[in-house]
Amino acid sequence: MAGLLKNLLLSASVIAGVGAMASAPAFAASLSGASLSGTGSNTYGINPAADFEIWDYAPGSSSVLESYGTNTSNLLGVLGGTGSSPGGNVELFRSSEVGLNNSEFLNYDGVSSLDVSFDDGTSLTFSSLTAQDLFGSSLDTSYSGNTLAVQWFNDAWNANVGNVMTGVNNILAANPLAGYMLGVGPTVDNESELFTVLGSVGGSEYSSRENLFDAFYNAGGFQRTVDANIAYVKKDGDRVNWGLAGHADLLFYAPAEIQGLLSNAGISLQASELVKVNDEIFYTFAGVGSDVIGDDGISFNMTYEGGTTVAAAVPEPSVMLGLMAVGGLVAASKRRKAVKDA
């Protein structure tokens, strides 16, 4: 009887402990390590392993970020913070900023990566994309291609076209004769009419989605979309949340004529850059305003946020012992039952 009572008490104690572990809330893990690396050919004078740039606070400033090159001494600090108040950012594929032309980009296979790890044993890798990621193995740069580039472009246009149409209609409302002179009437009511207005101002490059896609490609726009800036990384439970530093308004990339037309109407265009997170590609078109700015006066004032689930870490040894104890009790119970039934 005493042995049975002891076994029952032990069993109840272990099961209660495991139950407490199962019901306990998931706690945030701390960022414990970060490193940068690269793969691919060393071409065009670019070393993929050093193809990154660290942006950290300028000395004496609490809002302006400046380049620290490849100095990673404060890497964990740079990756701290939040979407509205990041600690800085890490830019992957920095060589896109020095002017890889389209031919060079299509033939460049370099990938720069940021590996982060947490004190619960989990990790995550952020990587830049290549032309093959965007245009497929055949490097189909046409708008008719079934490629990530076309998908991203259409998603970006769909996310911003309503804002553009509203702005154009505001302009037409202030200039009643303009719409009739362009043949669209007092307002633009569909995409075709919108392109009529944009084409009349910006030329044939802006007269259709396909023409706009081609203009974006010819201007080297796509290599500028895959040099993601990782602004912060945090883990809560089994989810890793991160932010990409970007612009609150991408309109400044447009030709002067289009800028003049839309900026006067208060139009802004928003899109994050593309980044590969482990094996998944991420981008978004809605961000939160940040309290930092680049030393150029226009960069990093918006953070585009995302997240992903990572595999659970291996249980701590004490947890494993508890689970083994439960397994042992169950096995002992079965053996006693087998003896009794014999």
C-alpha cells in the first residue's frame, strides 16, 4: 500500500508539472546572435560575403542614420527596437546601390544573408534575391511572363492604384476642362481612363500596365527592390516578427512630370522591398511611420512589418527528464496490469 501511494503521488506530481509546462504562456526569446555572409560568384568586383551595409545612428543624433559600412560591432543593437522606433538597419545586396545595370544584374548570382539566432535555440535567415528569383530560370523579363517580378508589380499597382486614381480625380475636379480635353470627362472611373491621363503627362511609358512595367525594368527598378533593409528582429512565442526599413513615399522615383502631377494632389506610393526569409519571399505595401531618417533626408522613415513561424526549439534537459518520467510511469503501469491479468 505504501509503495502504491508513493507511485500515485509521484505520478500526480510529474503530470501536474508537465501540465503546467503545457499551459504556460509562450515567452519572448531574446536575440542572442547575428552574422552576415554571402554566396555566389565574385563578379563585377562584388564580393557577396561583404555585400551589405550597416546603418546606425549618427554620433550625437537620436534620429538620423548614417552608413557604418561593414562594421558589425553593434549588429545586435542595430537589429533591436520596433517598427516605429528601430535601432538602425542592415541592408543586404548593397551593390544594387552602386549601379548594376540590367545586363549585369541578370548575370549576377550573388546572395547576401543575415543569420539571426535566439536564446531559445531557434534561428532565421534573411537573404537578398537574384534575377532568377524575380524572372525565373529562363530570365523572362517580359510583362507576359509567369514570374515573381510580374506578380510583385501587379500587387504593388493594385495596392496603390486607388490612391493614384483619387489624386487624379482631385486634380480634375480643380481643373474641370482638363478631363474633357483628355476625353475622360470630369473624373476617371476605370484603369483605362487613368492611364489616358498618366500617358498624356508622362508619355507612352505610362499608358498601360505593361508599358509601366517595361519602364520600371528599363530604369533598373527591379534590382533596387531586392536590397532589403532589415530594421528589427524580435521573437514572441513561436513567431519571429521583423521590419523592413523603407520609404513613406516612393513617388520621388517617378519622372518629374509624374511627380509634379501626383505630389500636388497629396499622393504617396508605398511598397516594401522583397526579401527571402528562410525559403519564403516576403513583401508588403502597408507600413508604419518610424522615428528615424537616413542622412539623405528621405530614407528609412517607414517600416514594413512581417513575421513567420519557426520550428520549436529542442526541450530543455529538465523537461525531457519530466517527459521520460511520465513515460516510465505509464510503462510501469502497463507492466503491473499485464502481471495482474496473467
